[in-house]
Amino acid sequence: MAAPGAASAQSVSVATLTKGDVPVTLTSLGTISSLATATVKSQISGYLTEIHFHEGQMVEKGELLVQIDPRPYEALLTQYQGQLEKDQALLDNARLDLQRYQRLIKQDSTSRQTVDTAAATVRQYEGLVRSDKGQVDTQKLNLVYCRIVSPVHGRVGLRQVDVGNYVTPSDTNGVVVVTQIDPISVVFTLPEESLRKLMKRLREGARPAVTVYDRAYAEKLATGVLDAVDNQIDTSTGTVKLRALFENANGALFPNQFVNVELLLDTQRDVVVAPATAIRSGAPGTFVYVVNSGDTVSVRKITTGASAGGNVAILSGLAPGDRLVVEGAERLSEGAKIRIPSQSARADRGRP
């Protein structure tokens, strides 16, 4: 038989408070962004003879991607080297002639015009030799350009050419796109109201941790660090851009992927922690129902701090060991009687 007044007592669930640490976080939406994306283009014109990569593979900086037929440039190099040798020989001979005429003019055995003409011939051949050396260097460089290498460490995309294609420097799509994915960055925004607190932490030497989650906020993808804050606020949105860096060896972060971002601004340590479901708002302000020894409740005004993971930091109004109503508080008021089902009774109600 139920005790008198038991029928009017409200059945509730309670939680006993303890102390703990609560992180102070700022949340946002962000986009994964590569630190380097290179459209690899040919710097010379020629036919592709070899492709040395598979689409989607990782390549190192300087790794050979494709080979352009070098034979036309080898032939030109031979031609210009021959021209250089010819003009160098003419220059050497012109210098000897000039030396002879300079000795003869001292003996009044030749004219000044002859000496001047010989000197002009030397300068002419010197110019030809410099031009020839430039042509030789150009062809040597073109032979280097016949080997197209990756400018960055990263993942290659879908190739834009095949063996036998004729490529030129003006090709818009290039040969392939290489995207650096490790490390990788996340670009996100924060409202200007949060900027003051963040900049204060940065001036103190902090390097806040940044964690990213998938779009459903169901899976943690990676944790990195804040790398940079933009130098101006976007007046159209009232936000500022930030960038965080992440190690991405496992490839969990993909360029242009949308993610949820949490920036750890600070941590409130050794504070009273209450379940968020116990916190209520109303005429008294922010309050909770505290369970008294006689199975009644009292309204207690509180001051809250940061919240994370379903818990809220309590800055004033509560102490460790206090018991709060976390479920069934909808019809409670000051001094209301409550009934706390035993753990075994709750388990029995859950059985079929």
C-alpha cells in the first residue's frame, strides 16, 4: 500500500555533482583546403612518350611524372654546340689578328683604321659567342624540361593527357593536378565577438588546438593547431577567417570537404560540473532543482560557465555532492515532493 502523499510526488531522476574540467570551445563550419595545389604544365612543346604515374597515387616532390620526346632538342643542342665551336674559333683568330696589328701600329707598319677594324671584328665575334652560349644553355634547359616532375609532395589527380599527345605551354588543363594533402589546412570563420578572447590567448603565447568532425558531427576526423588569423573582418558577415593545420597521413581530410570545427580556447579546471539537462531558465533566471533530505526540491539560482559533452561548468550556486533533478522537472516548483525510483525498479520497468 502506497504511503500517504506518494501519489502526488513527482517521479524524477537525479544526479550527484562532482568537480571536473570543462573545455571552453568556439565552434564553426570549415572547409578543408590544400596548402599547395599545382597544375603541372609543360614548359616546352613536344610529344609525350612516357607517363610515370597512376591516377590517385602519392608522389614526392621532384618525382618524374611524364617524359617528352627529347630528340628534337638533342639535335638542336648539337647544332648550337657546333655553331659555338665555329664562332669561338673565329673569335680566337680575330684576337690573334688584333694582337698582330697592335704590334705593327707601334712600328708604323699599319694604319689605325686596320687596328680599329680588327678590334670591331673581335667584339662582333664575342657577341656571337655569347649568343651561341645562350642558345646552348637554352637547349640544355629544354632537355631538362623534357622530364616533367612534380613540384610538390602530394596526390595526383586524373590525368589530362595520354602517350602520343602533343603538349604545349599554352595548354590550359596541363598534364595533371598535384594536390598536397599532408599536412593540410582547414579554413573557417569566427564571429568578431569571439575575436577579442582569441587574440588575448594568442598574445599569451597559446596555440589553440582545433578539432574537426564530419558534417553530421558524428565522427572526430582529426586534431590540429591554429596556424593563422586573417588581418581583417569581413564587413558583410561580421566574421574573420582563420586557418588551422593538420597532419593527414591517413588521408581522412580531403580538399574542399565540409567539416564542423571546434577551437579549444581555454579550459575551466576543477569546477563543479552539472548535466546540461538539469539547467533550467525562467523567472528566477538560470536555476536548478536541488534535492533536499526530505525528498523535496528547492529552486537554486546558479551562474554557468562553459559547456561541453552534455555537461556545464557551474561557477556559483552549487557545490560537489549536491543532488540535482535531471529528468522529470517539468511540473516541479519550490518545495515540491519528489519520488526517486530505485535502480532496481527502473530496471524492472525496462524489462518486457
